[in-house]
Amino acid sequence: MPKENYKQKVRDVWLRAAEFKAWLRKDPTDATRAYCSYCKCTITAKLSDLHAHGATKKHAASMEGHLQQNKIPFLVELPSRTIEQEAALCLFVAQHCAITSVDHLSNICIKKFDDSSSASKIKLHRTKCTYIIKNALAPHFKDELYKDIGGSRYSLLLDESTDISVTKLLGAA
């Protein structure tokens, strides 16, 4: 009877190592595979394969793009009132309209509220609005939701309907 091959599992020591900490994750479907959060791919859970993947051009390009994405300097020296107004506009856009409309909305605020010194300093466009929604507002409301629900059970109520063109629409309340 042939000897069964050993399959290496992802080790917790690797996940904490400085060279892998930013991008290495466990693959949730297979314990013998690792997941690169930069490249969005799975890798065999062998230390040599992890080092080889970290040295590839694909990984370097993905890592550079990921680091550039997180370096958007949106908190420059602005009065706190202006920051609050920008966050309020982002929240409005997230709830009521498409993200592209914030380009025009911020320009209207600057032109029509010229008597307000903080409103005239608003510099808000799609990229900054998306960044504020994803990295400031979403974590805040996620924490609030978790505080409200906690570990209790919950259910979601969804209503799917069709319009006159018989296109299915999923309405969220």
C-alpha cells in the first residue's frame, strides 16, 4: 500500500510574519491553500510557494495598486465643520443617489452657499466620496448595527417584483 502524501496546511506563524501579514490569508474552502488578498488568487500552502508568489511581477503590480489605493489623502488641513459637511454629503449620496452625482453636488454647494466659509472649502468628488463611504461611514454604521443586533438571531425581508418590461427587481428596505 503506497504511503499517503502529506499536505501542508497554512500555519498561523506565516499569517503573523511581517513579509506575509499584509496579503496572506487562509483559504476558507481548503486548509491546504493560502489566499493572496492583493492578487485574489489561491496558492499552495508551502513556504517556498508563498515566497515564489511574493516575488512574481503579478503580485508586485497588485501590491503597488493596492498601496496606491490606500494612500488617497482626503484628510488635509480642513476645518472640522467642512469635514462634517463632506461626510454628510457622502452619507446623502450613499442613501439617495448615484455616486457620480457628488461631482455636481459639491460644485453647487460651493456656488450657492458662498456665504459659508466652511461650505466654500468643500472639495468632494467621486473618488474621495467613495473613500469616505468605504473607510469612515461604513465601519461606523457596521459597528452600530452590530451593537444593535449583537449575537441575536435576525432575518432579512426581501421583496422581488417585476416592472412593465418584466425585468426582475430586488427592492431593499
